Amino acid sequence: MTDTPISPISISLDGFSEDYEDPELAGALSFMIEQQGLLQTLVTGIVELLPDTSLWRLTLTGDMVATVNRVTDRADDNPYTTDRGAGHAGAITLPHEDGTFDIVVSANVLFATRKDVESVEALVAHVIAAAEHLSRHEAGHAALRLRGEDADAYQDIGGMSKSDAACRRPLAAHIDDNRIERYTTAHAPSPLHHVDHLADAIAHLRAELNEAKRTWRADIDDAAYRTLNAANGLIRVFAYRAPELGLDENGKARRPNPLPAGWTDYIEDSWDAWSLTFHRLQPVDEPMTTDELSAVLSDLCRLMTAWLRSIGIEWGLTDDDQEYIFWEKDRHYADIKSPATCLSTSEMSLRHLPSSHSWCNDPLHQLSLRPRDDVGGMLQHGHHQQPVSNIGEPHLAPERAPERFLSSRTPTWTSSLARSASSTRVLLPQQWHRYRERAGSRYLAGCQARVVRVSTRLAEGADGRRPRSR
């Protein structure tokens, strides 16, 4: 009996020039690679869900934007961005037409933590936990695509309103993330708790709603984009948070304790629906049919538009595909209830953007009903009206309106892990400093050959076999 040939494992370092801007981080990273088995940790996590090592390539990068732009050959006028509203992408899985995947992990995000640590041991534990989580999360996206269960596979749903149907793409992406997080919560939980991201996402949504209300007359497209992008960002955190919180012994959705600021204003009334709907999904390692996934997606789309209305955003598409958005509240207040400035649906009328209309003297506390023109209108895109159907596509700039439409864009498939904008890279303990000269950016810039040797050992395993999943 002949041994099965071992597929090589492709591991690369990218974005670490000899004059890399953060030699302290470079030194810490080289220490993790040389002495703490960081590459082994990443590979083990990927192999757990993608055992065929010929299907993927791993890149650990010091410049995620530059690496993704290079791998995807993005145009100079459409660069990749890690911005995700209230968070940032820390890793991404890039599929290719030949059925292979590039998994790109930011070295910087592995060291990102909410607070400083006081010892090398604590930081090593954090980095390893982050690597265990990120590697499995990104491998999960590839596994779903290989099985035909990723976001592109189940969006063909009938019987939906045009407004609900316009939510399919972003919510399908959240379904993928939720299924993966159901798995990682059990096998490799993130060292960063999503409850912290939740507070940031709520604050970001509130700020964006206030800014949109203030500026919509000058640029309603931009106001709509920032509103829907922030709303989508919060739902993305729901998708991550639901598995972390789980259900109680009676099958009811658990709440975070303590509740983050703004929970009552934006989440409490709908959390049961969001959590229970997400919990109809199976973890990434358990197959689901297209019909099962489509049923959950359909319910999430209806929930999305109903939730937007509940927080004072009336958004949708008319029968002739014209998009409208109205901001029903004059202002969204932090930690206190805002004045009762909402209009009822029966008191709304659909109008185009007004040529002129004066604001009331004190809009923050004006309780009388105003003409509909004072709270929103139809969106104008170029010389015709089209829907901003792709709610909150994170890598598109607001001014690039035509690329915000599902109907006019070729679907892309990427994955990202939301990272809080307020997360800061940890201040490394003093013990790291001794690695700055010996194993800093100069070492990383020239160590690709060493990484190749490490990847060969990982492929063969200590006993001549591939590394096992834990």
C-alpha cells in the first residue's frame, strides 16, 4: 500500500519591509513564530475545517490593505478597506475561480486587545487564542462555499416585498458568520467578547442617524448610505453575539449582563426575534439545505425592515423600484429617551425631495407633525432613481452610488471579522523589547525561506503525517 502524497502547505509573510513602521510588533510576531508555535496554531485551525491543504494559502500580513489589493488585483481607484463601520476587518477569505482560497490574517489584529496586559505569558495566551479563533472563522467561509452553502447559494427567494428582498445580500453574509461563530464559540472562542463590539455598534448607529438627519438635505444619498451601513453593522454584531449569548434552559434568548448603553432604545424589543431566528441555523460543520437557509434568510429580511421602522427609519422600494428613506426622529439621544417625534404610518405621504422647505425653530423638541418633506424623501442616483439595495456594503465609499445596487453588481464573496474601532493594540510588556534588534522587521523581511521550511514540517507532521485537528 502506497502512502498518499502530502500536499504542501503554503504560508507567506507579507507587508514587512526592513523599515517596517512598528519594529516592536515585528519582534513580538517573530517571537510568536519562532518560539510559541503561531504558524502551527493557524494551520491547525484551518485544517480542522479544510483538511485538503492544496485548496488554501495562508498569508500573515503587516499591511492587510496592500496584501488584499495585491491578491485580488484591485484597481487603484477601488482599494480594499478594513473599515466596517464601528469595527475593522482582521482577516479575510478570498475565493478564486479555480476553487482555491487565499486566507489573509492581519498580524496586528492578533495582538489587539481591549486593555493592556502585564506579562508576556498573558499576551502569548491572547495571541494564540486569537489565532485559534481567526483561523477557524476564515476556514469556515471556505468550507461553506465548497459545500454550496455560502451566501451566494440561497438568495433566490420568491414571495418577498421589494424592500425585504433588497436586504438579502448583507443578511446572507451574516448568516454565514453566525454559523461559523456557532462553531467557534464551542471550539475556539474569541478572546475579544462581542458584547464590547455591541456597545460600539450601538453608539456608532446613534451617531450616524444623527448625522444623517442633520445632512440629508445636502446629500440624501450619503445620508442614506451612512444610515443603512451603520444599521447593517449592528446586525452584523447580532450575528456574532447571538451564539455567544445563546439560549437559556427554556429556549429563550439570553441578554448580556450588564446591558450595554442603548440596548433598550435599539435592541430589547426585537432581540428575541433576532436571536431565535439565528438559532435556527446549524454550526458550520453541520450541513443545511438551500431551502432551510432560504427560509431563515427570508425571515431575517422581513425582520430587518420591521426593525428599521421600529427605530425610526422608514426605508424601502416602491413598486417601480424607486428608493425612499425617511428619518422619523429629530435626534437620537444617548442613554435617555428622545422626544416623541415619530410620525405614524397613516400620516406619511410619499414625496420627492423638496426644492425648499424651512425647518422649525426648535426641531429637537417640536412635537407637531411636519410635512413629510422634512424627514426624508426619494433617493436620486445620477440622472435616475435606483435603490441602495446593498445595505451597508462595507468596502464601498458613499460617493460611489452605482456600486451600492445589488442589481448592478457582480456578487463578491469575502469574509471579515468585525473588530471594534476602540480596540487598541496592546502596549507590549518590557520583555518584548529585547527582540526588537535581534528579531524585528529585518528578521521578518528575510525569513520567508524559514517559513517555507516550517510549512513543510507542518504538512508532514512530527510523525510524517498531517497535523491533527484538536
